[in-house]
Amino acid sequence: MNILITGGAGFIGSHVVRRFVLNYPEYKVVNLDALTYAGNLENLKDVENSSNYSFVKGDICDENLVDKIFAGYNIDHVIHLAAESHVDRSIKDPLIFIKTNVLGTGNLLQTARKHWSGKFEGKRFYHVSTDEVYGSLELEGGYFTETTPYDPRSPYSASKAASDHLVRAYWHTYHMPVVISNCSNNYGPNHFPEKLIPLMINNIIHRKPLPVYGKGENVRDWLYVEDHAAAIDVVFHKGKDGETYNIGGHNEWKNIDIVKLLCDLMDEKLGRLRGESRSLITFVTDRAGHDLRYAIDASKIQKELGWVPAESFETGIRKTIDWYLNNQEWLDHVTSGAYRQYYESMYG
Ligand code: NAD
Ligand code: TYD
């Protein structure tokens, strides 16, 4: 089995690559990643020399390159994670989201279609997507299910919705075997410190202000990244063609409560006075079009594929804090930009 994993140097992608390289030595894993600001090969140091792993630096929009990869590695499966993923950046600069998330996904689909040329036996195109395509819920407004109508509101979620639609169009029109999963917010090791949890951890370490948007009342449903990688493994191996699976941990938190929890746990860890980090909390102007609440009904994947999260939030958040405290070099390289030199040092 030759699997093309896109975006494997990013946060979730690196956990997926590691899992597939280590758990399935019989598969050949090709990681295609453009190494944007979010791609960091230091995430994969422990598997980079594995004999069943190859890295290709490049853009999923590059038709010639993707074509060469399909031909050269005889790709028969795709797990597609490469994307621009940060909502705030999508508000500032939507076009790169449209390019990578929509056109890039289109290019991968079209290249797979060309190479598989109607012989879809033993093939699979898996799109890793987000629950943000469903829009926003009221505080007491139920859950997103697989049949919730799409209602994306940010340029990021609109671009992911568009790519989901394209993937489904290839299933209905060409019978390409596709599968999609829509997951809630992830947290854990290797998370780029622009997203809520790692940003707060980094700022607490350095005693910098903790910017909470609006009143901090928005709700997100958090899942430990290893649990997402395990769900992707299950969907890839057991999911049905043409189906969608929602992935989430039934773990809803108001932003302000999560920030306070991080402050208290880290004060304890860092030997600071209780309350010291909370004094860094700063309420700032709200995000434009800020979705109020996301919450996933994950009963389909549980019932049909037997996946449930292994990590509780209590243990997952402590592991995450410990990881950042024990990997300050990773954090320093990311915040200083030094991580961008790692590719040259490894691959010349
Ligand atoms: P990330 O931003 O950490 O990583 C994205 C990776 O894609 C990076 O390594 C980057 O270099 C690469 N990339 C970006 N543009 C590229 C291009 N044009 N060509 C090739 N590579 C490119 O993102 P993440 O948080 O790991 O998310 C991975 C996927 O999971 C995304 O598709 C995202 O929409 C989805 N997702 C994320 C979350 C979450 O909470 N982070 C939740 C649900 C779904
Ligand atoms: P984020 O981690 O960007 O994920 P998403 O927007 O995809 O859910 O943000 C999570 C929540 O935290 C979201 O409601 C916005 C809020 N937030 C802040 O309050 N302050 C911050 O500095 C950031 C980055 C996010």
C-alpha cells in the first residue's frame, strides 16, 4: 500500500504520519508538504529515517509535482490534511485559503482520478476536514451531526466546505472511493502557538498578556490530537466509501474557562503563586464573525466503527502542558523562526 499523506509536517498531519509509519511498516508513506509557516519537520525527527517513509517538499496545487508523485510512488491511497488552517489568518488573507484548500484539493482529486483511471479497486481518497463547515450552534443548540446542513461562516470554513463538496462530487460523478471526516478542535503536542491552547501556554511561560477574544464566552469541543489520529486510522481502514464521519470528544469548554484552567495548572507546575497567570488575562476585540459554539455528535463513528477517545481532558491537557514545558527548544525554534532551517539541514 502506497499512501500519500499531505500536510504531514503540520500539527495533526505529523501525528498521523508517525502513527502510520510506526504501526504499519508494510505501508509506504509519502509525506507531501509545502513547509509553509505551519509545517515543521522537527515534528517528525523520530521517524524521518524510517525505511517506509519519504518526504517531498512541495505544493498540493503544483500539477506537475503531484502528477510525478502519483506516478513515481504508485500512489493508491491519499490521506489529505494539507491546508491553511487558522481562522484569524483567513480573515486577513482569504485568497491563500481558497488556493490551497479549494484548488489544492481539486488538483489532488483530479490527479488521483487520472492515475486511477476508473480502476478504483483498492483505492481510497480520504479528506480530513473540520466541524466548522457546519457553522455555529447556539449555547443550548444541540450538536453537529453528519446530516447538519453546511453553513460555513469564515473564509477558512468556507474553503473547507468547498473542498468537502468537491470530494463528494468526485464520489457521485466518477464513483471515486472517497471518505470524509469532520473533526472538532484538536489540542496536544506540536500545535503551532497561534491557536488558543498553545498560544496561552507559550504566553504563560513568558508572562505575556493572554488575549481572550470578546468576553471569552465562545465554546469549543476539544479533542486530544492522538485521539484524532487514531480516529483517522479507523476511518481510513474501516470507513465506508462515500460516507462522512464526525469526530469529537464530547468535551465542551468556554474559552475563558480553558484559559483560567491553563493558568492554574501552569502556576502549579511553574511554582508560581496561584492567580499569578490569571492576572495576564486581557480581553481584546472580538474576532469578526466569531462562531459562538461548536459541538460534535460522534455517535456514528462510535456505533459503526467502534472509535471512542482514549484520553480524558484532565489527562490530555496535563500531558500537553508537560510536553510544551519539556520541549522548550521546539517552542523557541517555532517562535524564533529557527525551525524553518531544519529542512535545509536535513534535506539540503
Ligand atoms: P496545520 O496548519 O498545523 O498544518 C497544515 C500543514 O499543511 C502544514 O504542514 C503546511 O506546511 C501544509 N501545507 C499548507 N499549505 C500547503 C500546500 N499548498 N501544499 C502542501 N502543503 C501545505 O494544520 P492542522 O491543524 O494540522 O490541520 C490539518 C488538517 O486537519 C487541515 O485540513 C484542517 O482543516 C483539519 N482540521 C484541523 C483541526 C484542528 O483543530 N487543528 C480540526 C479539524 C480538522
Ligand atoms: P482557535 O484555536 O483559533 O481555533 P478555531 O477558531 O478554529 O476554533 O480558537 C479557539 C477559540 O479561542 C476561538 O473561539 C477563538 C478564541 N481565541 C481567543 O480568544 N484568543 C486567541 O488568541 C485565539 C488564537 C483564539
